[in-house]
Amino acid sequence: MTILNGKEIANKIKDEIAAEVGEIKSRGEKVPHLAAVLVGNDGASLTYVGSKVRSCNRIGFESTLKHLPEDTSEEELLDLVSELNNDPEIDGYIVQLPLPKHIDEQKVLLAVDPDKDVDGFHPANFGKMALDMESFIPATPFGIMELLRRYNVEVEGKHAVVIGRSHIVGRPISILLSQKGKFANATVTLTHSRTKDIKALTLQADIIVSALGVPGFLTGDMVRDGAVIIDVGITRVPDESKERGYYITGDVDFESVSKKASYITPVPGGVGPMTIAMLLQNTLLARKRRTQNNR
Ligand code: GUN
């Protein structure tokens, strides 16, 4: 069994990006500038956004954090989105999800300039991705594909079972795994809350991607020998014995599943760090495109 060490690969990718930033600087060109919009004080979102901004600083990107109060109106947020679209200094930005309930998420995501949409959530980018055209690919599924590629995991012709059909992970990873390409060409089954017998399907899977957010959902008896296991779940479980008051766990019961898996991602240290690395990769791409267009 091999652990797919996302933390290590993400650090390698960040080093590669930092080297490119060095070259950009030496040519006297602008370095990539990522902005992050956070509305409210959701604990997990604060952690993710903080981590994204710190990573930018580490690799030599410029970064801007726009932290708005929980009671920000939809109109105020749309104004900020418009400001970021028009700000020549910003190469790409993300609006951290979830947004407070009084704000229409779709309306906000539609307002983001697709050329600055480094999360790849705008329908223009999502549609291009689905049609094999160049686009910004959502960071988490992009990170999973990159992890499989860097570990040389065989995907072609395999049966991949994806658990969860979210717009951020399940749906896009099902598209990417089924696309043509050396580390793709899988046969994909996308399962969700209305799927009749998930266990019957996971038992047939060569690759399982679980993006459900239910701790310990996938157990050893649901997995066949030699399966590749990608755990996208990141759930905070309250725990008084921990300094932070919680611990982080995934969808996979690591103890029982790792005994059967050929490859498995840990939580933490698997898919999570890859998400940040690929967001930075998308931001670098945004900057390169803008440099090409003299912007
Ligand atoms: N919330 C959970 N994952 C993500 C992500 O990748 N991007 C944004 N913007 N919000 C998220």
C-alpha cells in the first residue's frame, strides 16, 4: 500500500511555481496576484483562506484578502466582484464558499470574470472543461488528477466510482476521469444520495473518490483488494482533548480501508494541500495569459 502524500507533492508544485515566479521577476514582469473574498467567519473557511494567502506569500505571489462581515448584502458583494473584475492589479480571485444563506451563490459566481475565475466555477470555465477546451479547472479535482499523474497511478480503462455530485468536486472529477488522456480514460460511475446500493458499486471499483463529508463513510468491507482510494472529505470533529477543540477526519475509515488499498490519500495531508497548490497553478496561468495580452 502506498500513501499518496499530497502534502509532499503540493510542496514540490509550490517550489516549481516559486522558481517560475523568480524567472518572472528577473524579466521585470509582474508577479501573479491572487485575491480571496471571504464573507463571514465560518471557522473552516477562515482556515482555508488563511492557508491560501500564506501560500501566496511563501511562493512570491502578491495576495489580497477581502474579508467582509456576515451581514454583507448581495449587492455589496456584487459590487466587490465588479471591482475585482476591473482591477488591473488582480490576476485572479476566488469567492470562498459557502456564502451566507441570504446571498445567491449562483448569481455571485456568474458575475466573476471568467478570465479571473481561478476556481473554475463560472459556467464558461466549467463548460470548456467539459468540452476538453483549455480552461481553469476547479482546484480540488485538478489536484486529484495531478496527484494520480505524479504517482503514475494507472487510470486508463479502470472503473472509477465517485461518491458525491457536488459542483466543486464530484461532478467535475467525474468529467476529468472520463476524459481522453493518459491519466484519464476511466469508466466513471457517479453516485449520490439517491443511488440505490453504493456498496455494490464500490465493490466493483478500481478507483474510489469519496467527496461526501461524512466521517468514516467508506469502510473496508465496501472496498475490493487493490483499489485506489481518494478521500476528499474534510470534517471537523469536536474533541476537547485537542488544543484547537477538534480534529480533522475524512470520509474513509483509514484503518480498515488502507489494509485493502493499493494507494490511499490520508486526511489531513492528502487532497487538501493539493487544492491549494492547484489554485496557485491556476493563478500563475491567469498571470501568464494577462502578460501575453499586455495586461
Ligand atoms: N469551499 C470549499 N472548497 C472551495 C474551493 O475550492 N473554492 C472556494 N472558493 N470555496 C470552497
